[in-house]
Amino acid sequence: MVRARTLALPLLSVFGLSNGCASPEPAAAGGEPMNMEVEGNQISLSVDESGLPVTDFVKLAQQLTGKMFTYSAEDLERGDPRIHFTGTMEVEKDKFYDVFQTLLYIKGFGCEVHNQGGMEVVEIVSLRDGGQTASRSPAAAGSEPMTMTVDGDQIALSVDDRGLPVTDFVKVAQQLTGKVFTYSAEDLERGDPRIRFIGTMKVEKDKFYDVFQTLLYIKGFGCEVRDQGGTEVVEIVALRGGGQAAPGSH
């Protein structure tokens, strides 16, 4: 497991803001809070006075950078969970990630890069405490939080805003890897017991276990492998509660 913390510095000169002193127009009823134009490598982005939810800003970054992001919904909804700026942001596409980190830093968030088995996952982390959790729109009744397709050795997995319960994620891992997992339901249900990431995770089937361990590690869990009479059993343990498993152990 390679963990590198990357924190953006609040240097707003990395992008241009046109008409910086102009007052934003009032948001139209039912209108979209964001307007974006992409022309070649150039991005023009503006938001209305209602601001852009941080979760939507992360989704935008996923579309523009191709990176895979994961986060705690509770963290992203604390305080003022919206991105605000005046005027039009103009930035080159290959520099958008720098701007993204800067604006997250201003809102009190940073990016931690986790690399496991050649799969890079960017975790959005809270740099400071405080604020209240905002309410979320309920998901459609009866809808599944996860979509998965398997084409030969290639797996494509996505989850909606609700996230995937860790217990269900373990079941997916069992189906895809054939391993036997055991865990304490009480441990897996503490805190924010859901796996969240933006976009579609695409990974080869024989590397899924590495990605599985990375996402569990981000949520505070690890894997301890035990051999019982020639049968390998993987125990999911809570690292923040005193677990001993090292990230990436097999």
C-alpha cells in the first residue's frame, strides 16, 4: 500500500477568474447551478449564487480527469457543502486537478492518494472538524445502490450516492474472488459503513482483491488471512478499533 497525502495550496493564480467583481445573476428556479464549456483543452466553468455541491464538484473532477474518487458523505456535507466563486473560471483541462484541489482546500478538504495493485484511488478527506450534516435527497425506493458488469476478465463497478454497505461489498468480493470472509457485523456497521466512489471502477478480475483491500483500508478495515486446516479464511478487522492487519496483506 502506498499512501501519499497531496494537499493543494490556496494559490488562486493557477486559474483565471473573469469579471471577478461582478455580482452573480440570481439562480433561475429549477435551473442548473453550473455552466461548463469545453473547447479542446480549455475549460470554462461558472456557477450561480446557489453554488455547486461538493459531491457534484467531485463528480465533475472524475469526468474531466478520469481519476477514481472515494469519500465520506458525512464529511462532505458538513458546514457549507457548496463550491462558490464569482465570474467564469478558465483553465486548461490538464491543470483542472490542481484547481480542484485548491477549491477543496478552501472548503477544508484534501486529497489522499492510495495506490494498490496499480489502481489509484483518490480519497477526499476532511482537514478540519465542525458543522452539521446536511440532509440528502432520498434514493428512489427499491433501486439498487450498485451496478456491476463482468466481461471476461474485466469488471466495471459503480455505486450511487447512497454508497454500498461494507457488508455487501464483502459479499461482492466473495463472489469475484472465491475467498471465504468472516467479520463482526458490529464492527462493519460503525461510523459510515458504506463504500463510496465517483464514476465507474474498471479493474481486472485478478486485481479486484487489491482494490477491495484499498477501499476497506480507507474505511478503517483490514484483512487478516488465517489458515484453518488448509482452508484460507480472510477476517475483516477494524483497524481503528485495534486490528493488527497491515494494508495490502494477502
